[in-house]
Amino acid sequence: MSGTPRPVLGRNEDTTAPEISTAINSDLMFRMPALQLVQAQLRNNPQVYNYLFTYKSPVMGGIFGACHALEIGFVFGTHDDFFCGTGAAADELSRCIQDAWTSFARTGKPNCGSMGDWPTYGDKRWTMLIRYPVPARGRTL
């Protein structure tokens, strides 16, 4: 690879070799084991849901991206200015995530008023993308 950033996979953004390496390693360490767990659960219960949290941490100019466990601060409403970000956008994202997690704890389904109906993972491997802005009562797949 040359040292010049170039678009990768049609994303229309400059991506460097270290960024590609980080994405691959993140998938190997976190995403793939999570999907294996979802697949194993699916064999026991068709009501399986999956999400991918894509909101990016503002730490160090966003270098950590949507890092592992970043959503936990939003789930519990403890998102801070340093790691998670604060303000109206972060508060709205936290409210939506809390709505979905509360619904899931109560009913076994994350469907909720703020984020709409979640598709089950199933044969099509549907995955809800959680990001800001949160799509109004619709799916982001």
C-alpha cells in the first residue's frame, strides 16, 4: 500500500492502512465473537436481536471511534463529556437506548416508541444500527 490515503470499498472517505488494520482487528476481537454468540442463541430461540453501536466517541478527536462498551454510558445515562460526549444529541441517543433496553428487559423485545420495531436477527441476519441521529421510528439496517 502506498502512504497516500484512498477510498476503500466505495466509502467515499480517505482510509489509511492503520485504520483498516484497526477495523479488521476490531471485527476479529469483538464483532465476530458477538455474531457467533447470536448464531448460537438463534439455534435455541428465534427471537434473537442484534445491534451495532456506531456512535463515535469524541475522545482525542474521535480516534477511538465506536469503541467497545462505549454504549454503556448511554444505557445507564452516565455518558460524560470526555468519553461519550454530552449535549442534546448525546442525551437523545441515551434516551433512545434506554427505551430499547428497558423494553427488552420488560418484554424480551427491544421494540420501542423512540426507535421503532427491531427486526429479529433470523436467516437474513438483520442488525439494528444504533447511531446519532437516531432514525425516527424506523429501521436502520
